[in-house]
Amino acid sequence: MSGRERILGNLKRSLGRDGLDVNAVAAVERRLASRNANLVPKRAARPHAEQVDLFIEKATALDITVARVGGLADVPGAISDYLAEHNLPSEIKMAPDPALDGVPWADRPMLKITRGRAEISDAVGVTPAFRAIAETGTLVTVSSADRPATLNFVPDDHVVVLNASQVIGTMEDMWAGLRADRGDGDMPRTVNMISGPSRTADIQLTLIKGAHGPRRLHIVLVDDGAA
Amino acid sequence: MQPTSHAFKQNAKRAMVDTPLQESLRRLETGFTAARQAAADGLPEFEDLRDEARGIKNHVLEHLDLYLERFESRVTEKGGQVHWCETPRDARNAILEICRKVGARTVTKGKSMVAEEIALNPFLEENGIEPVETDLGEYIIQLADEPPSHIIGPAVHKTKDQVSDLFHEHHQKYGKTERIEEPEALVAEAREILRQKYFDADVGITGANFLIAETGSTVIVTNEGNGDLTQMLPRIHIVVASLEKIVPTLEDVSTILRVLARSATGQEMSVYTTFSTGPKRPEDLDGPDEFHVVLLDNGRSEMLGTELQELLRCIRCGACMNHCPVYHAVGGHTYGWVYPGPIGAALDPHLIGLEEARHLPNASTFCGRCEEVCPMRIPLPKIMRHWREQAFEHHVSPSPERFAIRLWAAIAKRPMLYHLGTRIAMAVLGRLGRRRGRFASLPLAGGWTGGRDLPAPEGRTFQAMWAARGGRTGR
């Protein structure tokens, strides 16, 4: 008998269930098929424009910096400003995502852009987001051929280009969006919920930013008219 | 690790005179408790969410076999593999086999209590594979060659100076010859050294906070991002998790996440909550080629349907130890095994045997704070009491202790005898202690009076005074 059979056998015996228990199977199927949220806190139940404000407030409290811009045309300038502010070289590694193709990068010819996954030498990663959760100020990214997850973790600085229309209320709203995009049960390799720059308190409970992931997390929030 | 739980009393004596440890414990007591309270106060639905979280886990445990089967089929569909392991030995061997197949020389590791439970690091070393802990706390105690002392802050017992010494000693080989002291600089140095190791490792091993039946995903919750670098850069990602980590759906995980970080560190969300499903897709630019889930039972399936079932709701937040006066006094190492604090006192007797762990359920004041703050509402004091009864019934406690308990029981069950006995004892003690008002030492109670004085009774028992005031003293 394999370990699998023995473990499952033990579980069934402990649960006092031998053979197929149709009721139990039905209960499990029901639970898995229902997309019902459990209790969801009321905090983020508000009109979209206020959700965006709540997101900014929560994200800022998590040491995420946010630059709000009027349109995609302002993104290259906002990123250049950020690099200058932190004395960073004018060089970014960017996700090869078509969503970022609409940005007029050529307006900033000094900005050197390469696209692809992150390598150890990359200092600044620029990615789009999937959603942003107002309830807690959390960014959500999903991995794909166009969105390598290493960009979220390897560079010292992570810059996220987020559309205001991507701000939603809760985790539950985010899952609903993911299911609508991909179909039930189909998850990408990686879904990252990111609530601030990397940090640790492992030395004397002193909070230090930049443990292993990005030391800084910056959002360029694009008002795309949906708010 | 080899348990030293049988030596709890000696361990505790040492811990209580260990000045750096006591300093660290004081910091923990004030830091974590205040943070949790603020987080709980900041969410009006917090108490109701605890009820929901408990309900989710109760439902899962009643259907654990079915959810595990579903989880496995989802993992397989996505190109991953589940390895069912009854014992720590099975789990170690499964991991070794995966490592050997790719000729692994080094593995990076995210923080995992289950990896501690199966004593993975020494086993990998014996087999010529170098494990590199990447969580800063785990990295510190790996350098110190110590087990973790807390389930979410493994190096919480170390002071900054001790960390400075460790880094100074072990980082010379990387050309870091200067002894640095500031926490910021210490973190930066560890970051720099570990960075290359993520890229060089052949295999990355992480734990899992949750396994999701709906999608076949594994979830890790961290603040440092080390777990993510560990699982995305090497060719192989191995997740080691115990089987009760299952939750049904993405919505269910969301509910439990709302109580997890608040209970642990007082954050609303930990910095990184990462869902991993299968290996990288063919078109992906990064991610591991292989995805393995090593699923450990280690006696948990036997806990179902018993008094211990409720322990399987535990989400390892550490709130029980953060709020435990005994943990605050003696620290995690005193408990002598992987899981310290109240959860360890309730769980360890099952995992390492009551013989070894019999002191742990006694290491409690029964103040009940652990149960009060447990996000999953696990009745920890009740389970500790269960172990005390077991220890008595199965003759695990030494005979003098059992004799004393039997004597006490015999007297307590006979009210007449009890009243007479206490009246005499109070009168005698009252008279003997009349002059000084307290006793600095008493026969048979040296352990108690060693650290404090016993106030002398004023001559009458509570029951006698109650009766004198016209209260009811019995039927």
C-alpha cells in the first residue's frame, strides 16, 4: 500500500467514514462550486473614486510612495522623476507587457529601457499590476509570459504602473476579476499580493526595510478616466 | 532536532538567569501584544472573522480526505506532483530523491516549521547538500546552530550584539572583516550575501501557510520576500507542508488572511502573500521547471475525531506564545522542541510523545490568554488539561506527583474532611506566622518560596468567614 493510500485510509477511519459518503462528497462539491464570499469587512464598500483614495491612504501608510498622473503620457516623466529623486541611473528593466506599449517612452530618450525577466544586476523593475486592493493598500500582480514575477522581487526598486480603474475594494473582488479573465480554477504560476516594500524585524524587532525584496516600492497611478 | 522537553525545568532555570534572553523576551512581550491589539481594534469585523475562520477549518477537517484528493488532482493537472509522506523520514527521503535527480549541491530555504519538524537541514547536510536558510531570523540561527525559539520570529531570543558577533565570525569568508552593529547594516550585509545564493541554488524549498483545494495552489505569507526569491529562481520548487493546511477556496483563504497577520505581527496584511500554482508555464520567462508538494502527515490523521482535532485549525501565527506569561518568562528554547509556547504544550505531547513532553502541559498558569487571542479559537487550556489527565492516568508523571494528586483528590472529594483539614492548617500557619506575617520558607514548598514569600494566613478559611457572614457553604 502506498503512503497516499495509508494516509487517506487513516483519515477516513478517524472521520468514521468507510466507503463513499455521498453526503460528504456533495458538501465538498457545493463548497468548491460556490463562489460566495464569506464575511467581507465593510471598510472598502464605497464608490470607486473613494476606493482609490482609500487605496492611496492605505498604501502610503505601508511605506509605498504614490505619484498620481493624469494619463499614460505622463508616465515616463513620473518614472524619470522618481529615478532622479533617488539618485538612480536612468535605466529600467521593464515587463514585456503590451499594456505598457501605449506609454510614449520615446518622450524620454535618456531613459534606457530593456525588457524581460529580472537579472541580479537590474536595479529598477517596472511592471504593470493586475489589481490594487483598497481595503489594505495591497498591489496584486499575476505572472505570465509578459509579466515575469522576478521583476517584483529582484531589483532594489519596484515601480508599478497602475490604472485607477484597476483599484477594487477587496480580495474577493480581485478573485472575481481573475476568474472572469481566465475561467474558474485556472491560476497563473504566480499571484503576488504585495503590501509594501520588503521588510524584516528579525533583529531585536527593529523594523528594517529592504530585507531581500525591493527596498522601495513606488506606484505611478494613472487616472484613466474610470474613477 | 533531538527534543530536550524532558529537561524543561533545568532549561527554564537556565533561561531565567540568561540576561540577554530576558531582555529579548521583554521586548517581545510589549511589541507583539500591543500591535495585535491595535490591529484587532482597527477592524470592527475582527471577532466575527475569527468565528468564520474557525468555521472554515472545522468544515475542512470534517472533509479532509476529500479536499486533499481534490488538491492533489489540481496540482497534477497543472503539472506539479504531490508526495504523500506518513512520517518525517518519508518526507526527508522524498525531498532527497528530488534533489538527487537534479544533482543538487545547494538548496535555498524559505522559513518552514514543518522543515524543522522533519529535521531537514542536518539530513541534507549528511547527504552532501548544503541548505541555506534565507529568512533573516532562520539565517541567524543557522549560523548559531540553534533551533528557532519562536514560530514567526525564529531568532527573537537573540540581541543585536549577538547577531553582530555571529555575522563577524561567519562573514569573514566573504571578505566582510569589519564587525558591524547597526541593525540596518546587518540586514544589508545578509541581503548581499544571500542574493547570489538565490541565483546559484539548484532547488528552492518553502513551507506553505495554505494549500488551496479549488486551484491546487500553495500560499506563503512573508515580509522579507526571501520565500519568493527562493521559489522563483531555482529550477525546482519544493513545498513542504502538513496536510491540515488545506482550505477549500480562494475566498476562504481571504477570510483567514484577514485574521492571520493581525494576530501575528499586528499588520493588516504581511508584505508578501504569494500563490503558486504548478511549475512555470511553457511561455513564462521565469519560475521553476518543476513543482513538488511534499505533504506530511506525521500523526495528524490520528488527531481527527479526538480531543486534539481542534489543534489542526492552527495557522501558526504565534499569538498564543506572544501572550503567554510562561513563554515570556522562559522563552522558546526551554520547551525543548520545534513548537514552543501554548500551541507546543498542546501539540508536542502528541508529536514527540507524552513521556518526553510531559512538563509542557504543566508549563501554564491557565490564565487563558492564549485561547483569548487565538484567531482560530483553539481551546488550548482545555487540551493542556487533557494531557495532564493523560499523564496521571497512564502513570507518566512520577509517583510522588501522582501520590500528591491522589491525596488532594481524596480530600477535595470529601467536604467535611477538606474543611477540617484546611481549618487546622490555616490556624497552625496563622499562629506560626503571626509575628512576621509571612514565611520565607516552608517544608515541601521550597520551589514556591524560593522566589517569593508566602503571606501568613490570618487564622480563618474563606469558607469559615463566608459562613460567619451568613452565606451558604453547601447544601
